[in-house]
Amino acid sequence: MSAIATPTRPRVEHWTSGERVLGIGVASPRLSWTVPDAGTGFRQVAYEVEVAGPGGRQVHLVRSADQVLVPWPTTPLVSRERVTVRVRVRDTEWSPWSDPVEVETGLLTPADWSAAFVSPVPTGEADTSSPELTCRITAPEDLAAARLYLTAHGVYVPFLNGVRIGQDLFAPGWTSYDHRLRYQTYDVTELLCPGDNTLSVLLGNGWYRGRLGWRGQRALYGDRLALLAQLELTTTTGERHVHGTDDTWVATPSGILADDLYDGQRTDLRPPSARPAAVERIDADLTRLVAPDGPPVRATETLAPVTVTTSPAGRTVVDFGQNLVGWVRLRVRGAAGDEVTVRHAEVLENGELATRPLRSAKATDSYLLAGDTDETLEPLFTFHGFRYAEITGTGPIAAEDVTAVVIGTDLLRTGWFSSSSPTLDRFHENVVWSMRGNFLDVPTDCPQRDERMGWTGDIQVFGPTATFLYDCAGMLTSWLADLAADQLEDGSVPFVVPDVLRDRSASAAAWGDAAVALPWTLYQRTGDLDLLARQLPSMCAWVDHLAALAGENHLWTGGFQYGDWLDPDAPPQQPGLAKAHPDVVATAHLAHSAEILALASAVLGEADAATRYGGIAAAVREAFAAEYVTAHGRVLSDSPTAYAMALCWNLLPSAAQRAHAGTRLADLVRASGFRISTGFVGTPLICDALVSAGQSELAYRLLTQTGCPSWLYPVTMGATTIWERWDSMLPDGSINPGSMTSFNHYALGAVADWLHRGVAGLAPAAPGYRAILIRPTPTRQLDFASATHHTPYGQAHASWRRTGDQLTVLATVPVGATATVHLPGEPARRIVGPGRYEWRLPDPTPVPRPPGPTSTIRDVFDHVDTWTSVVAAACATEVVSGEVELARRLAPYLDAPASELVSCLTRDRPAPGSDELRTALHPVVPQRD
């Protein structure tokens, strides 16, 4: 294919920080750009980067094919510096220049701040109304630009002349406040008028002073709200006027009487009567201040009600049709002092709000009306996880008077999946909604109860899925900086980040391994080598800590572990009581993290570290095999999660052991009646492990199962998000009796990464998708599957469709990338460059054959139609109560002839219906005379 003579216009992007280029906190920002696909074969000979600023225009030639996270080509920027960047690309001739992108630095050093933190007296103290801090500003006639730099102890909402500044929510966000506190930069030029102006900022408790955790703790970071604000006005002549928070500001109690993230907000809308009070300066460490790495929390969508009904108890209940995170916006009319209350819940039980899953969180907003006019009610300083809202204190509610405001970190969507199964597509959409709700400044576990913390284990398993669905690199980069800041001196990693549990007594496998796995995931998905370098000390500290715990025998044993958390067989009140032995889980993770760290050290050029950690990984793998694996490949605890880890993480020394482990894993899946049998640890691995064992159809049987427990069971129960437990709601509609139950919890949705990579066949083959792997896994259980991802180089796509006996595979490779293509049924791979491709080939997916005279009971399991008939007949004759019982009773006899199925089933427990069952099965299963 020939090269493009005239490349099309590139598009400059700020990949690591989303759309925010105002007030960036680095002096040498890296640049990324994409080249739109105008054909195929583009060779990317060179780029030119133009940087234009107050010092003039500079053009820098980049003789490289790199176009992602390219180093800053000129001198570092200084605080407040603003430049414009354009890029063009040359093949045989230069393309047009890209559209310009403005880049402006924030305040890079503490010396740039002349403002001081101020706190109201006494309204900055706990159990008082939300304070509003105010000052008067005089703007010059020749104002050219105005920037407001702002942060707080607490959360803030700023106003200039009564107009809200920006759309950020819960700023400055949640970080490890003792080490890192974000500040935001706002362009307020258009909001100022010549002469007098009023700048005011409302403060709320947020994470800083509000309730955090189920232990009832408050004010973990401090008991006083405080504000740091610096308004800088630049005139047309370049003169700068600085107005910062000091003791000339005043504070007034607002109508927000109480606010808490768990409990809700209470607001008095009547005119305030309180007089302004003084503020005082407080000591605060300005070296903590950092600019945001990712986009802010914002309102991203609104939803109208699906129904407005009356509950059995006579209460008004609004159903928004979607479990979401945000709040209710309500339009009402009433008398002054009337109280309107809005309560929230994720599900209903017996027609009423099911509040038990909230635990101690009240999730209630209340309003005292001003009266005499239509009023719009919504909170400022709280959010809720809910699908249903109960409204009291008003007259009849019309659907048009109620809106759900959906909030979350305003991430750019980058990944999509679809298939021929509406149920599977709904499951994938549930994964998306759970990520949207729980990626709220930090990756939380759930949005509704008295928790909402950045659990390390959850994001460790979900990271690959998250980075496909959204550009969350900036957000997770910030979170990893907090993880490193909160990491203990011995290298142990807190269970949650920011560390509000402050449990210094334990380290947990899979949870603490987020320190290693997540930076590696981000590097693989974005190509950000600098992030890997920044996190390397934290990664080393964690593995060194584990190696010390393991000692000379290289086995991590004993002590507290979460293990394969929420194994579906665990009792409701003992979610850590899993089939996989915790020592097996812990030692496997040590081997896996050491291996990742060796790879990370190698790509960073740290040869000695790569050798050292590679040696640790090898020693742990050897110890694992010696201690936990038999000569034939049986793994201690004989659980699906144990085999999945062993197969996916190369923990089995010989090919024979791997083959036996794969066979045993497949039989365990059959024995479960194709129900899921893994918890947090095994769930992301199980389908990959089955495929690696040559059992892709069993992976699909597991994926498409709708019985409980399974990925699709919640969809059949009306779920619109991923549940925390496989059975958060029981088949009878009651809520799981466990004290820990959420209906919006993304961890068990981590299998979506396999939907993208395995089902549709789109995966990175080199960091940042510089090379792409196209390797679909077709199945007779689907007719179509598709994945699309906006990579750092542009849009990539892979899909397959079955039409009759023909399979069509489509692929799109963006400019700047190549792809390795493995077509189903073809042994040879193909290497292709940028472009769009279509291949048509005979469908290689075998047509399932029903069991014959020489078939085994295992063959009966594996033929979907035959197995379905056997289940139906066994239940109809009351030989078994359901599919799971049938599978477990037949599991010991998988190698027996299919003709002996009924005999094997009733060998230990004769059933009155066995003769009827034998007769019913005669047409579908060979029978022994």
C-alpha cells in the first residue's frame, strides 16, 4: 500500500488530563496528538510542534514516529505562563496545522501564593451551618484576564457577583489531605465588571470534616473548614493585581443547616438573618498543594422519572429506572416553613424503600421552603446512590416536577461493546453505570452506604476494564500518588486510599497489590512511562514487604487476608470464607506482583532491579508449585480461583500440570452447573483461564448463564448496575441477609475486560496500543460481537459476525499503530498497518454434536441442548430440585458412559422418578439396556 501524499490535519489532545489544560501543575507538559485516518500506509516521517507565547513563536522538529506523551520540546514553563500549541505532520509533504490548543500553568510553587488559609469564627467549627466567605474586589477598567486559584479544607462552591463559577462539584476533591491537596484554576474574566465585585465561596464538610466509614468517625482531617483563594487580575499593560484570602474577609452562616455525604443535606430556603462574622488565618502547609491530574466531578446527565407511584404505606415513590449516583432536583410550591423531605434507596422491598443496605447512612435531604413561589430544591454538598426516591411534605408530584441529576468524575468515554445478546449488552451497560457512579473523584466501592471508600482491591481487579471504557488515566494517576503517600514505611499498603481506616495491623493480597498492578495496567493501556517511573519506589516497597513476610521459604502464609472475597459459596455474614485457601491466594499474588515489577524495572532500564525481582518471582513460583501443586497438577483447595491464578500467572512448571489443571478447572465449572464459583480474585481471570485451557465454549457457558449465581442473573432481576454480591437480591425479591450489600459495586464486572479482549477480540499488544492484538473468539452462543476503543492513536475496532456458514471479521487500526491479527481457525497470523480491514472465511466454530453411543456424561454437560433437556426432565420428574443439584450429583461420574447417566444420578439416593426420567431421556441421551 502506498503512503499518503498529503496527510490530514492532526488533532492535539491532552491525553493524561482529559480536557483540563487550564492551570496544569507541571512545567513541561507532555503532548499527544492523533492523525485522522485518510487512507492507509501512512509512515509518519516527522512532526513539527509550534509553541507560541509571550516570547514569540518557536517551531520544533520532532524526528520520530512518536505522537503520544511526547516530551515538551522547549524550555519549561513558569507559573501562570500561557502558550498555544499546534502540530503538523509530514509524509511526502507537510499536512495543514492542527487547531491550536492553549496550555496554561497554574501556581507551581508555594512562593506563588500570597493568600493564606482562613477559617470563620466561630462558624468554621463543627455542627454549624455551612459558612459563606465573602470579600469585595475592585476590578480595573483595562482588565485583560482574571484567574481564580482556589482550594479548601472541606468542599467549596464559588460565586462571583452571584453567578456560580464553573461547574465543578465537590472541589477540591478527595486526596490524602495530609500529603496532597488539590487546587483548581478558573478563568473568571467574563464574570468581572469594572469597579466593585463580590467574590463569595460556600464551604461544606465533604470528606474533610464529614462522616467517613461505618465506625461513626468525623473530622478525620480536621474540625475546621477553611478557604484558600487567590484572585489575580491582569491588565492590558501586563500589570497584575492579587487579591487573596486574609482577615479582611467575612463569614456568614448560610441556609445549609447541615451537610454530610452519607446523611444528606438540610437546607433552610427562607431569607437569612445572621450577621457577618470575622475570619482568622490558620496555619496550613502550602507544599501540599497540587494541580489536578484529571477532570473534576460534574453533573453529567439528567434522567426523568419512569414512574411516580404511591407505595403500600401511602408514600410517593419515584422510580428513575436506573440505579445512579447524584441527587433529586424537585420543583415545588408551598408555604414558608413547610418541610419537604427526599429519601433515597437503590431498591424496593415490599414496595417500600429498602434502606437496610444503607446501614447507618440516612441518605435524606430536607428543605424548609421560602414560600409564595415555585422553588427548585437540590443539594450542593451531598450525593446519594439510588434508583428510587421517596418524597414527603408536598402535594401531588407530577413526573415533570422531578429530575435525577447524575454526577461523577467527568471522564471521556473511550470504549464500547455490543453483541447479539441483549442480556449481555445490558450487563455491559451495567458495568458502565457502576463505573460512572463509583468513579467519583476516587474509585470507590459503593455510593450509597456509610462507606464509599477507595478500596484498593476493587480497582486492582477492575483497572483493565476501567481503562478501556473511559480515559481515567489522570484520575487514577492522582489516586496512585495518594496510595504512595499513604503507604507505610514498611511498604504495606492501606486497604483503602485515601487511608481513612488507618488500620496499621495487616497487609492483604490482591488489595495491596494495587500498588503494582494498577501502574502496570495504566502503562499498558496509555504508554505512560513517566507514571511507571514515579510509582516504581512504591511498587518496590510493596514487593519487598511481601518478600520479607514470605521469608526464606518464599511462601506468604498466615495473617489476615481478604482472600477470594465474596466467593458465592461464602455465608452471608462471612464474605471472606472462600473455597480458595488464603495462603494460595497470597503466595500467587506475590509471584504475580514480583513478575510485574521485574517487567516494569526492565522497561525503565533498571537492569539490577529487573534481575532481582525476576529472581523473587521465579523463587516464589517454584515454592508455590512445591507446596501447593501435586505432580499431576491438582492445586491446593481445588477451587476455580486457585486454578485460574495458576493458569493465568504461569505458576505451574510443566505442560502436563497445566493441561491437568485446565481439565480440572473445566470440570469444576461443569460441576457448578455453569454457575460462577469465584470471588473478587478469580472473577477477572476465570474466562481467560478457560480459554487458555482450550475450553472457550465453557467460558461462554459461564458468561451467558442466567441462573443464580452468575453475571447475568442480576440482569434477569432488573439490575441496572453491578451488584456487590452475586445474590445481593435473592430470587424471591428479598435482599441478601448479609450486613454488607450494595447494588452498585463494579468489582464483579471486571469480566468486561474479557468481553473486549476475548469475545470481540480487541486488546493492546504494546503499551498505549502502539501495537494492537485482533484476536476474536467466536462462539455458537453468539452471532455477533464488537468492541471499539479510542486509543491514544485514534479509534481501533474489532468485530465478528456469523452469517450462515460464513464468518466476517472487521478491524480498524488507527494511524500510528499496527495490528497483529489472528483470524479464527487460521494458524498463521497477519501483521497489518493503519486502515480498515474485512476478512471473510468459513465459520470455524464447530457445530455441537449431540451425545452418541460412545459419549460420556461430560459430553452430555457440554452439549447445550442435550444438557438443557436433561435438566428439564430431571426437574420435571423431581429427581433433582434444579440444575445445580443435578450437576453436583453427576460431577463424580463425568467419565462414565452417557448411557449410565440415570444410574449414576440415583446411585446413592434412589428416586421414585428415576424410571420416568430414563424414559424422558431416551430420545436425547443414549440409554443402557
